[in-house]
Amino acid sequence: MFEILSNDEIAPLVHRMVVRAPRIAAARKPGQFVIVRHEEGDERIPLTIADAADQAGPLTLIIQAVGQGTKDIVATEGGGGILDVAGPLGMPTEIEKLGRVVCVGGGVGTAVLYPLAKALAGAGNEVVTIIGGRSAPHVILRDELAAFCKQVLCTTEDGSLGVKGFVTAVLKEILEDDARRPAAVYAVGPVPMMAAVSDMTREYAVRTIVSLNPIMVDGTGMCGGCRVTVGGEIKFACVDGPEFDGHAVDFRELASRQNMYKEHQCRLDDQANSPTAGGDK
Ligand code: NAD
Ligand code: FES
């Protein structure tokens, strides 16, 4: 059992959970993730390691309560526990000194972006970060990113914080400016956002890395759940990724696989909420 040291809601339905897992903390590198299982028989949920205080310190996980599994986890108070935390999984981010880089985070994807941006800044890059959400409460980790980024620019769809619109509106301005154009862009968020960022940077020939979160089951490359097509080749996000060249990812296929899963999850939720349902998930 892995002890939950704290559990705070940092945005609507988004929780920051600090979990005691010293061996994972000692081994983890930026870009890697864990797969958690709340209780025996529960679904396995992939979660990025947002931070680790130090090499033996606790792990910070940021969890959006979207399905029953994540809702059960975030309902567990500090002092409670998670049955399994397996990891670290996936390939660590390749951190290079490139000069000026732009990191783009959409909604809760900013949690995945955070360790990446921190490692890029730590390697001596000048990091400008653009983070966006539906409204101000949905924009997360702004102060934490400001601690090491040269600039943190915010967007909201309702205009309640920063520029009104999508993150791509601010990215476009930066790409168009010769003096601000970066050597690379890192983007993490909803699939349509990462597709839009990659389409935009392709026009300016700016290298773009995206972090994908397809459906994951075993996290070992065996089940095929996280299959993605990159540069015409089949890849498994859990072992070959989760980061890939955004200009080579088949986003259309990724979106269609995600929608298939969402429809299935909705049917399961409807069954669970039906008055005739037996209460079992
Ligand atoms: P959201 O749908 O509210 O979008 C957040 C922001 O992303 C928007 O405000 C906008 O700035 C940007 N965005 C969204 N669609 C865009 C588009 N078509 N073009 C340009 N910009 C766009 O996000 P949310 O509800 O906070 O987060 C949930 C989504 O994030 C889910 O789709 C989930 O799968 C994804 N997610 C991805 C990762 C990852 O590792 N890639 C991790 C966690 C969550
Ligand atoms: Fe099963 Fe990646 S999660 S192959």
C-alpha cells in the first residue's frame, strides 16, 4: 500500500496528490509516468509524475477525476492509501540545451508539461510557457512554472485570465516574431490542441515534441491499448513514448481511438448510474 500524504483540489475536479513511493522517486526521470490501481480489481490508470521533491522524497501526481477509477482515487483523503503504484514507466524526455524553447500546456495537460519545462530550464534553456484553460480556475501551476520560466503566458476561453482564446493564439504570435521564434516547442494537452500546435509549427519548421496519453492498460507494450502511428510506423506510447515528434503523429487516428474509448466509458457510467444497476462498476 502506498500512503497518500496529502490531497488538494487545485482546479475543478483536478487534484494534487502527494504519495510516499521512495523507490520510484529515486529512479524516475522527467517525462516518465506511473500506473496506479486504487484497490484490488480496479482499473489501471496511467498518471504522469508531476514532481518528486528529491531523490527519495514523495511523488506528486496530478489527477483529473473523469471516470469512476479517478473519482475513487481523488476521494481518498491524506492518510489513506493506493494499492499499487507501478513505475517509473515510459522513456524519459531527451533534455537538450537548445536555447529558446516554448512549452505549451492545455488544461490538465499542464501537469505533464511541468516536469518537462523544469528539466529544460535546469539544462540552461530559456523557457517561455503558454498555459490555457476554459476559465481562470482551470489554469493550473502558474506560480510553480513562474519560479523557473522566463515568462508564463496564460489564455482562457472566456477571457477571465490572460489572453482570450486558445493557447495557439499566443503561440502564433511568438512563431511569427523572428526575435522570439524558439528552437523547439513542447506541447501537452488535449489531442486537438497538440494537433493544432503541430500543424502550426510545421509551417515555421520548428521542431515539436508532444506527450501522448492514449488508452493504457498494462504499461508494458503487451496489450496494444496505447498503439499510435508515428511516421507511418506502429508505436506503443507506454514503452516507445509517451513523447513523440508532433509532425509525425497520426492525430486523426489517435482522436478516433480516444472517441471510441470515451463512448465506451459513457456507456459504463450510464449503466452504473441506472436505477436498475446493481451498484457494481
Ligand atoms: P480543455 O479541453 O479544457 O482544453 C484546455 C485548453 O487546451 C484550452 O483552453 C485551449 O487553450 C487548448 N485547446 C483545446 N482544444 C484546442 C484546439 N482545438 N486548438 C487549440 N487549442 C486547444 O482541457 P482539459 O479538460 O483541462 O483537459 C482534458 C484533456 O486533456 C483531455 O482531452 C485529456 O485527454 C487531455 N490530457 C492530456 C494529457 C497528455 O499527456 N497529453 C495529460 C492529461 C490530460
Ligand atoms: Fe499496453 Fe501500452 S499500455 S501496450
